[in-house]
Amino acid sequence: MLQEIRVRKAAQHNLKKIDLAVPRNRLVIITGPSGSGKSSLAFDTLFAEGQRRYIECLSAYARQFIEQLEKPEVESIEGLSPAISVDQKTISFNPRSTVGTITEIYDLLRLLYARLGTIYCPDCQVPVSSASEEQILEQIRSRLAGQKVLILAPVVRGRKGEYQQLLEKFRKKGFLQVRVDGHLHSLEEKISLDKNKKHNLEILVDELKLSGSYFQRFREAVGRGLELSDGGVLVIDSRGQELYFSRKLACPICGRSFQPLEPRNFSFNSPYGACSHCHGLGNLTILNEWGEVELTRDLCPVCRGQRLKKESLGVRIDGLNIFELASLDVDQLLARLGSLNFPGPSRQVAEKIIKEIISRLQVMKELGLSYLDLNRTGYSLSGGEAQRLRLAAQVGARLRGILYVLDEPTIGLHQRDNGQLIRLLRQLRDAGNSIVVVEHDEQTIRSADYLIDLGPGAGENGGYLVAQGPLAEVLKSSTSLTAQYLRGEKAVPVPAVRRQPKGWLAVLGASEHNLKDIDVKFPLGVMTAVTGVSGSGKSTLVYDVLYRALLKKLYRAKVQPGRHRSLEGLENVDKVVSVDQKPIGRTPRSNPATYTGIFGHLRQLFTMTPEARRKGYLPGRFSFNVPGGRCEDCRGAGVKKIEMHFLPDVYVTCDRCGGRRYNKETLAVTYKGKNISDFLDLTVDEAYELLKAHPALRRKLDLLRQVGLGYLKLGQPAPQLSGGEAQRIKLTRELSRRDTGRTVYLLDEPTTGLHFDDVRKLLQVLEKLVDMGNTVIIIEHNLEVIKYCDYIIDLGPEGGQAGGEVVAAGRPDEVARVESSHTGRYLQQVLYSGVHTGLRG
């Protein structure tokens, strides 16, 4: 095996046919300005090719279930391993995804409860025990006396297969009927079962009326049923109600029988465990405006948000059911598992499972996620949290010889926790894996075994290999912008004067989630950073309490703010805007041009060309979403989907329009020698040079450039944008609107995906908002942003239940002097010594 991954002529997106050697089994960090080609190299070249080659080894049958990956634009790659991507774009918005399922810890808990849980009768709340045949007969007789009943032997429950031999065996034994998945069939007929689906098979033993004359026949039928099904019998009464009785488990008070426990009884994704009212979602659902099922905040009235059937919730270990145990945060769960004591042979089973659970929980703790509980939903996680959870799952998988590709794993992580993340990455490397990380954090960059710096600029000005090698080698580069910041030659300045608040917006008695009934005063007319370690309560305070309370008060929105007593100072605010990292659109038809309004102006511009005026074209002619000007073969998508049945669907470029989305009549209309499709293919920087004579377009394009998005193509599909890019596009839309100077802007880690130099540019843009009299509140870990702000509110001191208090509040220099503040400690280094873990001040 080669000791390096050799890449020749990589030309994906804006990469300029670069050649490079990436050392194997090393921690390699790719740096460079935003849009310089880092993701194109790491994800769209190395990961895509590693994944594609692995998939090609699978059978045609297996490949039909896997997304087809295109071959990246590269001449050759040698020495590549199977690749796993751990990025931020793959957060699951499936409400069934939880912290427990992402890390697979919940699967281990299900196994623990199935093997060692004590079943309690949900009606009598007493532990169940085995029932004798006589007790079963007595229960059936007392409940169903005088009724006509079916007595069946459950021989297959929830298992995949065709079961032809089993059915034939029972036919030869003289049985006449079988119930298959709830429907009775004659054993003489041909019964075809789908081998890939789960089935229930119950042999009909007898059909009789429970009266004195039939008692002996009834006794024999129940005995035969128990014998055939290894201790269980199913009775269906005259109304079709099913009752299951077991020789193994029954309640000593009411006599109710229970089936032996299996891990699927604790899965909210399986009909065997999920609450039948909410189908394991825990909340009630509604249909949204797109006709999709959407969760509400209302808990299911049957399971009260616990997702499982009452029988499953009746199983306990150490007095807790599985939902209650999974509701403990990582620290509490570690302590509880450590105190469990099982008797005799159970101890051996427990030790093995608990050891694996504790090992995975320890990794979560090391990654700064000890404040999370296993029931936390996947869609409520930030990009950084979700990425670190998947990283924890990978460490738990203990694979070797893998190429791991990560995208800014330090996002959402306080400086204090960066060291633990770096240790974990080295642990993965030492296990025999190659680690490639796209990163902007200085501490992580300085910890790399090898650096690859791309640039020198973004978009068409990027894609070149500027520097590579160990840190000492890269620091010698005179052309690397990254090296200039690492050497301290360039930096984000510390403001000479801090702005004074124009008033205060006070949240009193905030106690949502882990907030400890705190009073917090947000200064108005300044830039404020809300800081603290991961899980200290920043998002809860800013979004769940402040943002929702402002929405309700200012717009009478139907939202429920997080718990707080009151909100004061509203007379100084007339608008609130949240600039988050959610996608700007749901389909590839949404792009930066459509979202920012540039496309509308552009279409209007095309209608004013001589050719369009002569033909009477209106703006709709230049839209790819409506009939008229678009190519009708592909309906304006530029590609066609071809179903391959046993192979993955293939997307081919539309042969009529050549992928250009429009018909030839529309493409015949040009402005400055380019048609509408050409303009959508331009980057923001290129479009600015062509369109700067038009004030409305110049303003919108210039705003995109100011937030560091000059490299983006106007028509880049929304699903291809990162969370940071989507957030900055939203920011430009807000900047282009007229404001009253009394707006509160809320941003969550706006520096995500930004190079040192782009952070400086973003701060200048935010500065403009504040100069107009507005208030900017930022949740941030980046010390460059924190030191630049006028005011800091630091929460903590730790995450989870050990957080939720105001540790410090004031100007950066005041917070830096607070000894109990973790943020203050790192801020002191950047403000006074000029050296820190983020940048040099």
C-alpha cells in the first residue's frame, strides 16, 4: 500500500488541475479562504472517489439501494481507501432520529433492557412471573366464557422469509388453516410470501365455543397451541379482539400474559415497540402547506412524549424505564450505569453491554457533548453537534484503514474543548486511519501533521495549491493568506472605542431547559456576543426565550416562548430578524439569485434588450420554473431522470437544451454577449463586473461580495450550499431591506466556514447594521468576533445542568478579568498577550 494518496490533475469545480500527495495515516488539514476549493478537494474529489470505488465493488442488486456518485474531475488518484464523510450538511431532519440512534447507544440500551429488564404489568404495576397451563386455561375461561373463539399457535412473529417448508410441515400434520399477517388462509392453497418483508404466522389449532361440553376439547387445543409455539397461545374472541397468553410470563394479580422481551420491543421505529397513537414520534402531527407531515409541539396524549407502548415502558432497570434512563444527560447516565449491580449470571451479560455504552458515552464527553441526553432529537442539533456525534459513532465503530473527511469539526465548540477534539482525531489516526479535515480554527491548524493551503483567493481566483507540508514549511510561504494570519502579520483589530448602549432589552426569570431563573439585560444599539461552553444555554436564551418572546409580542405570532417571567424594554424595538443556517430552499430550483431577488432584476433586464422587446417577451419568459421560455423536455431542470430498475436512477444532461434549462428562442436573447443561462453560471464576482452599471443589481451583488460569497455561482442549487453560506445569503437579504434602526438581529455562529480574512470582512458588514442604530446579538465561539463586540454575556460555568447561569456580563476587557469565566481566560490572551487559540490580536 502506498504511504500517500497521489492526486493528479484535480479539476473539480474551481480546482486548477492541481497535483498533490496527501500522506496516509496522518492528520491532514486543508486551509484557505472561503471558496478557495477546500471542499471541492476534500469532499467532491477525495471522498467522492473513495466512496464511488467502494460502491463499484458491490453487486448490481446492492447498488440499486445506494445513491449513485459521479466520477470527480480528476485524472487519477492512487492509494485511496474507502472513505467516510463526517460533515454538517447531513443533519437528519427525520423526527425519529435522536442522539441515541445517531451514536447507536440507544441500540445497546435496547439490548440491555431486552436481556436484563424486569417486566412490570402496566395495569397492576407489579413484576410479572411465569404462568402455568392451568392458570392460562382459567384466565381464558373467566374472560371469554360462552364466546366462540379461535385458538392459534404463533409459530413465526415478525420475521422475514418465505416459510414454504414450515407451512408444508404443518399441512402434513393435519392442520387446515394458517393466519398470515392477520388473514386466514387454507394450508391447501399456494401461499406466496415476500422474503424481504416481516411476517406473522399463526397455525389455527381449533375453533370452538367456550362452554361446558367443549371443555376437554378446549383444554387439548390450548395445550397443543402451547406446544407448537414453544409456550405461547393466541386467542381471538367473537369481536376479533386478540389475547396473547404465555406459559413463561404473566402478571400474578390480573393474570395478563406477556411475550418474551426482544430489542425491537424498545424501538420507537418498530410496530412492536412504538406507541400506536403517535407511531413512535412522541408528538402529534399536522399537514403543512406543502402537504408534508409536520410535528407539532403537542405531546402524544397516550405515551406523553415517551414514544413507546405502555408495555415497553413497563420494563425497568434500577427503577427506570428506557425512556427515563435515556433522558439523563451523559454525565448523569455514566454515573447511573456505573452504579448498576446485577446478580449471578446476569452480571456477565450486563458487563459486556454496559462497557460498550460507557465507552461511547466517554467519547461524547471528550467531544464536549456531556450536556446532551439520548432522547434529544436529531433535527434540534446544530451542525457542529451533529457532526461531533457522528464522529463519536465512528470512534465507537473502531474501523481501520479508512479515509475520514471532516468539515470544520470545531464549529460550536468552545476553545476549552478544542484540545479534547484534537486528541480524539489523533486517536482515530493512531488506529490506522487517514484523517483529512477542512478547518479554519488556528489551534486545530497548528495541531496538524500536514497542511494543504489552497487559494490565493476565492472562486476563479482560487483552486491553486498555494502551500503544503508541515506547519513550519507552510509558515515560510509569502503568498499564503493563511500563513500571514498565522504569523501575526494580519489580524482582526481590537476596536479602539466601544459603543455605549442606547437602552436595554431585559429578559427576566428565564428558566427554559437548563437556565437557572436568570435575569439577562441585552444592550440595544450595540454588537453583543453571547458566549459560553457548549450546552451552557446560549441557544435556549437567545432563540427559545428572547426570539420567540419578541415574535409573540411584536407580531402576535402563534409561538410558545421558553419559560420566563417577563420581557422589558420593548418600546425601543419594532422588528426582530433571525439569520439562521437553515437551507434557503427545499429544491435545486432555489439558488442565490432567486433567494436574494437578483434573478427578478436580471429577468427584467433581459426584457429590455432589443431582441426581447421585438418579440414581446415578458419577465416570465426568462424563468425556468414556468412554461414559456424554459425547455419543456426537462421542465427547466437541465437534467432528466432515467429509471434503471435494478440499477440506480441515472441523471443525464437534457439532450434538447444541453443542460441550459431554456429553449433556443429564449437563449437567442443576449445581454453583453451572454444569455440568461450564461448569467446563472457566473460567479457573484464575475456578474458584478458585468452588471455594476445597474444600481439595484450592483447593491445586491456587492453585499454578497462583502460577506465573502463572491465565489458562489448565481445559479448554484440551494442543497449544495453549506449552512454558513446559506446564513450569509440571508444576511445580505436583510441588509438590502430598508430598516428603521430599531431592529434586533440574531445570528448563530456566523463565522461558520469563514477564513480568518473573511471573518474580518463579515464584521465590517455587521458593523454597518449597528451603525444604522440596530442591535446585533451573536452566539459565537470565535475569539476574533468576541473581542470585536461591544458587550459580552457569558453563560456557564459548564454545560447541561451545570450551566444556565450568567457567569459574566460587560465589555470584553471586563469579562476577561472574571476568573470563573472560561471565555474570559481565553479572551485575556487575545486582548493582552496577542497570542491565543483562535487568532493573533
